[in-house]
Amino acid sequence: MTMQAFEELMAIRGLGLPREKRTISGRDPVLPTRFRLGETSADVQMAIGVAVNDLWEMRTGNRQELAIQVDHAAAILRSYLYLSLPESDMAADFQLQLSRQAISTPHPTRDGRYFLPHMGLPHLATRVLNILNCEYELESVRRALMNWDAMALEDAVAAANGCGAMIRTWEEWQNHEQGRLLESRPVVEIVKIADSEPEPFPDVIPDRPLQGLRVLDLTRILAGPTCARTLAEHGADVLMVTAPALPQAAMFVADTSHGKRTCYLDFTIPEQKKRLLDLIATTDVFSQGYRPGAMDKQGLSPEALAEQRPGIIYTSMNCYGYEGPFSDRAGWEQLAQCVTGIAAEQGGDEAPHLLPAAACDYTTGYLAAFGTLVALGLRARVGGSYHVKASLCQSGMFIQRQGRVDLAGEEAEISAASIEKIMSTSKSNQGVMQHLGPVLRMSETMPRWDLPSQPLGTHEPVWLP
């Protein structure tokens, strides 16, 4: 088993090899793919544990033993599939989401290439359908795609602020300007954006590593919410902020909202934006997943918030990165797999095919959480405000760097008995929910979520005392 991913993240941490006992059990393949999804995810979780230990040691003088199973680490890359609820509107929404995913797969184009039109949310589907001039139905979309060359369609969809991508090989992406730019950057960037005094942790022994830290979560659908959920499982007070009009996918909200409180604030309304700014003034982490430049227009850029709240950790996630010709394009899990060569390789000698997990999305969320933890450690030791940057395409490239395993075939699957060991039950006003729990094991403060996943807007926009 390789530890290449872990070593890459420890280089970003910059504190040398950690000294706590670390145990990773099992090896790939645990899913039907040659990519090392389980082992890579286990390395990322172990790196998160080390970064949590750095903060725990500052607060208590101790480091904890860490352990994880490879199949459990693979399971969290598709955790929404293990979520179950009583019959409800949310379950119906999930079935609708699955039907959209059946369209959001690679299809052939006129020039012999493949293209993935993303139909994940209705307004995005409309933009693509208007270009294709077809119905919101699988065969209609397939026929319409045969009237286009793949790259011309990719440019047309991008110009309409829609979502879609031409399938590329790994070699094509490495030779693309965007791919070359990302290759020159670390998988998680931690950039100091302003000076401020060090912020040591309170001189009390806490019950949880992130106890007393505040996180504002302004993200949607998998990567960003996963980042904040990870901070919640180590004790942070996470307040998820959204607006009633923003499109959502209910099952993904339920999957990624464990441990959080959730409120409505629309920062396009002046009085509500003022409420948000009041929250920012005393937050530790501000996490957002908008396209580069979108928050700048609202006066919520990293530099603006670092001036308002010196010492803030500003965490950003997007699809294509923060510079380059694709940086302003909207993107999703499937598009990152398509452009970076993952889908082409997963398909083998046949048509391109997506991974059996949302590996780019969830990995990006966990990598962003790791970067946020490292930045909190930097703030405590030397001071400063920091911008943490992660992207789906960087995560896809990170996965590809970890090598391959022999494919066990379509029968490769995580056993029901193993999944049962990490299942949890939560009760909220949505009903009784069964879902995966945290999979990282720590010897003193076992990761957990203190709050069940709640419907959006359940709470007031205030910090806990």
C-alpha cells in the first residue's frame, strides 16, 4: 500500500512527519475501479487526523492515536447512497436527482468524441437544453448531441453559464493550459493574505479539538458542505448559511448537514447582509463555494474579510481552480472526472464512464478541511489571515497521481457487514435518518456529530454562547 497521498499532504502541513501511532487497515480495490479511491481517501482522513492532533496538542499537550479502514474511507466518497429516510418529499427529490444523473453522463458527439451535459439542477439543465434545442429526456439529449462537435459545444455551454465538458484523456489535460497551471500548484493552497497577531487557543482543557471555534458555511452540494461537516465532527460550531431561493438538492443537504445549525440569510438584501457581516466579525472560518470573483462583487472577498476580521481563515472550493481560462466556469463532480482524464480511463477500451463514487467532490471537501485545519494551526503559532483553496479538478489530478491497482471486476464492492459498522441513526424533525457516521478513529476524542441533519433555515443566524 502506498502512502504517497499522505506524504504529499504532510509536505503541505510543513511540520515534518507526525509522531502519533497511525493505523490504516485494508487495501484497494474495494470498488470496481483501478484508481486507488479507498487508499487515497484513507490517506486524506489520516492527514486530517494529524492536523486535528496538531491543534489538540496545542490545547492539551497530547497527541491521539489514529486509525481507519480503507473500505470505510471509500464508502464516504459516496455517503449519500447510504442515506435512508422514511417515505417523504426528500426521497422523491432523490429519485428525481438520480434520473437527472442518468442524463449527466458521457454521450457521443458528431466528431467521434464524448461530451457530458450536466443536468443536476433545473436552471442549469435549461441552459444546456436551450443550446441543444431538445427535450429534458435521455434519448432526446443523445440525438441532439450528435449535431455538435464536442469542443464547440463545450464553449457554447460555458458562454451560456451552463455546465458541460468534453471528455479528455489524462495526456490531453496535462497539455491543456488549465491542466498545466493546476499541475504547478499544490493540491491544497494555503496563502497568507494579511498579517495579524497569533491567536492561541483558550487556556482550558477542551472536550473536543475544535471546541469554541466558529465556522460559517456558505456552500452547497457535496464538496463545500463536506468540508464544514468535517470541522463539525471535531467540535466546531458550524452555522450553514443559505437563502430560500437558492437551488438545492434535498438528499445532498441531508447527507452533508450533520453536526451543523442552518439559517437563512440573503446577502443581496442589505439588512440581511449586515447580519451576515456581524457573524463574520467573530467567526474563525468563512467557507464558500462560489465561482472566483463572485464574492468579491458582494464585498466578501478574502482581503475584505481579513480586514474586517483579522485572523480569519477564508476557505474556497470550486471546480477548475482560481486562475486560467477555465477558472470562471461552473463545474461539478462529473465535469472534473471528464476533463482530467478519469472518465476516459474508467471506461477502458469502451465509452468513457464515471467512477462508482463522487470522489472529486468529497475528496475536495476533505482536502479543504485539512487545509483549514493547517491554517488554524498557522494562525495559532505565527498569526495571520489565510486563504485556503481547493478544487475538484485538483482533487481529480491528486487521485490520478496515486497509481493504479489490479481491477477485481464489477463484483468489487464494500460488504454490507462492513458498512453496518459505520452506520448511525439520527432523529430530527425530518424523521428517523440512517446514515454513515465519521470513519476516522481517534483514541481520546472520537469524531462525532452532536446535532442531527436539519431542514434548511431551521435555526436563527446567531452564534452559540
